[in-house]
Amino acid sequence: MKRIRWAEVRQKVIELIRSSPSYRFPTVRSVYYYLGSLGIIPLTEYGYKKLDALTVEMRKNNEIPWGYFTVKRGESGYLGAKYISPENYLGFHIKRLKECWENYEIPIWYRQPVPVEVWIEKKGLLPTIEHWLTELDVKVRSGEGYAAWEFVWQSCEDIKSYLEDRTGDEVWIYYLGDLDPSGIDITRHIKEAVEFFKINLKFERLALNPEQVKKYNLPLWPERMEVIEKLEKDPRRKWYFQKYGRIACELDAFVALAPEHLQKIVVEAVKRHLNPEIKEGRDELNEKAKQKLKEKLEKMKIQFG
């Protein structure tokens, strides 16, 4: 095995993180795939674990910032109490009310016939996909693998709530997941769960698929032994190998090695459902609404002193 030059790895990690926003490399795994593509570290279990340990050490030494990587952890919703005086509390909200007209926005998808959502397998990749879709105002969700039925139910209830201002009743969900036995089966599970709640949902898996792996030179097979062993023990492997061949790749690799191509795939899929004429009408309506809000607030000046 080629000797790893850890001083070079350390320097490259520093360069990547200092020059890239967090959505570019949202997880240590995405950095791992990128460095592996450069031949700086091996795409093996050893390479990943050593890189993970190195990034922890670098954060402790303030070489790279805490909070850069997205982590999947449980936490309560309790924020803790912070005292604010009644005067400051009231002043804060009055200021927000006076300025609220400036931030008023009618959603891009208002009155659009077919709203769209993007669902992904891994929560750690949410910042990247959300960033790509910010200007399109698209909801991105992650079921974190085999999505719980409660997650799907709550998502469907949420979708029902914003169907009220649509001219149609159809919704599209585009899905992004790993290309391996579990990743493909997770797609099946979510599709069936969504269909159970009998909303007019159209479900399509955008990535990963074998053609994308080959086209964009993504890893055809994992080198980490623990991942290979997991694949070989998967009860769905026989069916999967018969249909797709011996190919397995994580979505993280696509995000790390060919982000511009995945972004284009996702954005173009979403834009297919956006009627430009309705969008132009919404922009005009939005400006009129903001002006109306401003005028109403000006008439209320006496109440604010």
C-alpha cells in the first residue's frame, strides 16, 4: 500500500476548508472521496478512519474551524432561558414590525400547478442540496435512510397544507440516494410509504444510478473492507447484483467528485415544473403586496410613538 504523506493530507484539508463553503464538503466522507480521487489517501477503511481522526485533531488545534462539518446527532429542543427586559423585548418586536414589509415575499411556487420537493437519503448532505436550491425555494427533506413512517406521514401532511394555494393537486418528489442494495431498497420503501397516504404524488429517483457512476468516473466499488463485508452480507445482494452488476457507490462521492453535474441534474429536474409566466406574475404581485404593507404600517405610526 502506498505510504500516506500525512503532512500533505493535513495541508490539503486546510486548503479545501479555508477556500470552500461548508456546503461544498458538508461531511468528512465527502472530503475523503475528494482526496481519494487525487490519490492523496487510499479509499479504504484505514484511509477514512485516519482522515476522520486527523480532522478531529485539526479542529482541536484550531487548524480548521469547529462547525464546518454537518453532523447527525440527537438533541432536545430546549434552548435554555435567557433574560430579556420587557422594554427590549417590546422594542425588538416593534422594530421587526416596522421593517417587515421589506422582507415580505410571495413564495416562488405560489399558484404553480405542480410543486416539487427533493428528498435525500443522508441528512449530512442537506446543506449542499439546500444551497443548490435556495433560489428555487424548494423543500429538501431527509428520511435518514429507511425513513420512519411517522416522518413520511408528517411530510405528507405538510405537503397537503401547501397544496391549498396551487391550481393542481399533483406534487413531485425527486429522490437522491446511495447506489447499493440498501440504497435501492430505501427508495422502494419511501416510494411505497408515500403512495400509502394517497396524495397525488409522483416519485422519481434522480441519483445515484450505474450510468452516472460510469459517466462521471465515480468509484465503481468501495475499497473499505467493512463496507465490502456489509455489502456481501446484505440479504438483497443477489437480486441487486443480478440487476446492476458488481457496482456500489455512495451519494457522497457524487457530491465530492462531480458536484456541478449533480447540481445541474437536480436543478434542471426542478425547473421543468416551474411555469415562467406564472413566476413573472408572482413577481409583479409581490411588489404590489410589499407596497401595500408599507402604506398600512405608515398609517399605524401613531401606535408606535
